[in-house]
Amino acid sequence: MVTTENSNSVAPKLALNRIEAAAAIGVSPATLDRLTLRGLVRPSRATRRPLYSVKELERFLKETTESDYTFPKISAAGLPVHRARTQASVASPESNFLDVPPSTSGETNNTAENQKTKVK
């Protein structure tokens, strides 16, 4: 007796469209687009629309696991400290401004004021 496979069985998908791929990794389609632009996920562009292979999505998830994640530093209030704030706290507030010395002749840069003095 020869057994045949069930004709109703569906072959597993090798690639997913944008919406299916986003749902598969638990992000929105817009986030998947940003990941693609950053080069973290590489779709196949053999067709008019990008197709994300299941193996590519698995690779992305494997490479961006929690072991690679660096936890943020916690402030005294128990909140995460943003990297920009820690770097800015090292620099002095004056360093954010251009270092332009004041005019030695006492003139202002206001052109309307300069024109009034020239007219008189």
C-alpha cells in the first residue's frame, strides 16, 4: 500500500511580505522599513515588493539578542540616564556657543542702528 501526502497541506513560506515580516518579528511595518534603511534587515528585491526571507529574519533576531544589549545607566531617581545628558554634563554650558569675541570698537551688529548713525 502506497501512502500519499495530504493534498491540503501547505508548504511553509520561505519568505514573507512586509506586513507579514513585521508581524513575525513583532514590530510595525514602519519600524521594519527603518530597520531595512539602516541595513539591519536585508530583503530580497527580486520582485516589485520586498520579500523578507524567514532565515534573514531569524538572523536579525539572533544577532540582536539581549546578550548584545547594553543596559542604560540608572540615575539616583531610578530612571535611565540618556547618553546625550551624560556627555553634555561633562562639557561646560559655554562650549555650546560659538566663541566670538565682542567687537573692540563697541559697534553693534544691528544694521538698522548702524544706518541711523550714518544718516545723522
